[in-house]
Amino acid sequence: MDISRWVFLILIFVSFATIPIFSDSQLSSGELPDIPVKFLDFAKKSEVFDWMVEVRRRIHENPELGYEELETSKLIREELDNMGIQYKYPFANTGIVGFIGSGDPPFVGIRADMDALPMQEMVDWEHKSRNPGKMHACGHDAHIAMLLGAAKILLQHQNILKGTVALVFQPAEEGGGGAKKMIEAGALENVEAIFGLHVHPNFPLGKVSSRPGPFLAGSGFFEAVISGRGGHAAIPQHSIDPILAASNVIVSLQHLVSREADPLDSQVVTVAKFQGGGAFNVIPDSVTIGGTFRAFSKESFLQLRQRIEEVIVGQAAVQRCNATVDFLTNSKPFFPPTVNDKNLHKHFQRVAGDMLGNDHVKDMEPLMGSEDFAFYQEVIPGYFYMLGMQGETNENPASVHSPYFKINEEALPLGAALQASLAITYLLEAQPQVPSSSINGHDEL
Ligand SMILES: *[C@@H]1O[C@H](CO)[C@@H](O)[C@H](O)[C@H]1NC(C)=O
């Protein structure tokens, strides 16, 4: 190879290497920090804000339980159609994945959950639940409106969008393991990272919080039937009393955390259900107990699971009863701990800081609650955070899962803009600095 050819190739390489990353859009890398504020301004425009509020209220009026979100799913698809956004449907009965961008890698996901809770709304207002015994008391109506809002923002800024954003609308977050079924149905195909949020009624509007590493606990449920032999309450010697046996089982279960777990490794075992007997003078045949257990690592979780079964069976046997334990994994799959990726935490702090100011981005302590977003994080890096929505005048807001729970709709633009910003800046930063073909070409010389 002669020298002139070398010089020519080196010149080509140098020219590629010096092309600014964002040369074919109006954006330079120095403008990345401006994106979150621009997006928030756009989301606050009355045509965007009013539309999100209207969508959220329509969903709130018609709450549907896990895997039954047919009308909710239809409403979302209609809004995607209105915007001209392509999507795949169905995943896990009612789930949808929309796509914005080139359709090529890299792919990043942003997620909303769609299901309501089996409880009666007690807030009297114009858009109160029209379905008796069902209520959006966990803010999923707002999460959907925010994800649609994020879609509108991204669509408006497609000229700076590199790669593809996957809009993940999932069913059955409330114990049904909708995320797990979405993954099994292929909803994460090509997606390399995912962001999710939850509205937080007791945290100030305009602030967000999260933490790197374990954030929410893994959770499981159990139910046990403790069988004895019923009879006359005044002649106990002819019966085998399952009420006394179940009482001892419950006391023994409380020793798992206090005596067997590392005090620095937070865990919970709660018996929340105790059913048996119906008369003052009859010892019943059997008693049913049930509850939940929580832990922050898979090891601790599996250890609890094993010991819960051993203690129930063993302690029941002490009083001559038999016990069967069911972990209800068909209807309530185990939720893994929600573990936030450390690099995505840095990304979140930067993007949220650019939008809200660094002093509005807080680290928080882990919570014993759980979230099925954790299933995504078992497969790909993911990040879950809390979005404050407590207004200054609202001193004592109802908690999530309360029949008095209310959404502060002022939070809608914040959630929409933050999700859109996290996704678009993730993709911009994931772009190779130099076209890889030119590097390879050079290496091969
Ligand atoms: C427990 O199970 C054994 C074996 O099936 C049975 O013989 C016994 O009667 C059962 N005891 C009670 C209290 O149900």
C-alpha cells in the first residue's frame, strides 16, 4: 500500500471522528441539558396539559381490574392512533407497546401500569369511579396519561430522536404480575433499558426521589389451612383444636424475622388473615391463615419462604394438626426486589436535576412495599422513581390505596416530560461517537 492511500484513509477517519454527534439535527451535545426544560415547557402548554387531564379523568371514571383493562386499553390505542403512533397489541391480554423513532436500535422503554383496585371510591367529585367497588386508588390513571403525554412530547421532537422509544402499557400491576407476562410475551424485545415512575401523594410537587440499588422489597403471599378435628367446645379432649394450633403458628412465624434474620437485612412476615370457627361452643375442623412476606434480596426471600412452610407445618404438628401451605404463585406471583441500576441512577439525577434543579432530586430510604416493575429489572437495567404531587396547601393527603386517594393533576406534565427526557437523552448518549464501520475499516488496514 502506498503512502498516498494511507494519507487518504487517515483523512477520512479524522473527518468522521470530528463530525459532531448531532450534526444532522438542530441539537449539539452542549444542548442536552436543555431538553428536560424544553420538554416540560411543552408539556405545560394548555393543549397538552388539558388533553392529559381529560384522558386521565376518562380513565379514572372507568377503572378496570388486572387483565380486564379492555376499555382502558382501547382508549390508549385510540389516542395512539390519533397521534399516528405504531404499536403492537395485545401483550398479556390488554397490554400495548407503542414505538416512536426510527424503529432501529438502540431501544429504550418507558412504562405505565393500567389496572385499578377492588375498592369503592369515597371521593365525591365529577369524575368519580362509575364502576362500583373499583377505583384507581394507586394513580395508574395518571401514569397512563403521563406516558401518553410523553409520547406526544417525543413525537413533537422526533427530529432529535435517535433510535426508538418503546411505550410499554402493562396490565395487572397490583399483584397480578402483569410485567412478568409482558416479558414472556416479548414486550421487551430489543429494549436495553427501561424507566418507570410512581406518583407519591406525601412528597412535594416538583420533587422526585429514588435511590440506586435495592429500592422496594420483594414480596410473596402465603395461605395455610390448619386442620384438626372439630367438636364440642366444652369437651376439648375429644377434639383437636386448630384455633390454638394456628395461634401458636402465628406466634412462631413472628420469630423468623426477630431470631433468624440478620437485623441489618430488613424483612417482614405478617399474618393478615385468620378465619375459622363460627360459634361460641364449637371447636371448628380447620382454620385458614394467610399473609405476606418481604425481603430485599433473593436469598433472604427464599430463606423466608422455606422457613414459613416449615414453621407452619411443624408448629401445627406440635398440637396434632395437619397443615398445607399454598404460596398462591398462580394468582399472585412472587415479586422480586426492585433494584435500580447504578448507571441509570446517575442518568436520572442528571436529567431530573436539569429539569427540576438538583436540590429537587432526593435520595430516599428503601421501602418495604413492592412493585412489579422489578420483573423488568431482572431482565434489563431499569430505573424506578417517585414523583411528588403534594401541593403546598394540601397538608394531609390520603395515601395510595386509600378510598380518599386523589391525584394532583399538576404532576401530569412533570411525569410526562421527565419520562420523555430520560428516554431521549438515554438514546442520544447511547449513540456511538464515531460510526463503527469507519473504525472497523481503519482497524482492518
Ligand atoms: C393428618 O394426616 C394424617 C395422614 O394423612 C391423618 O392420618 C390424620 O388423621 C390427620 N390429622 C388431622 C388432625 O387431620
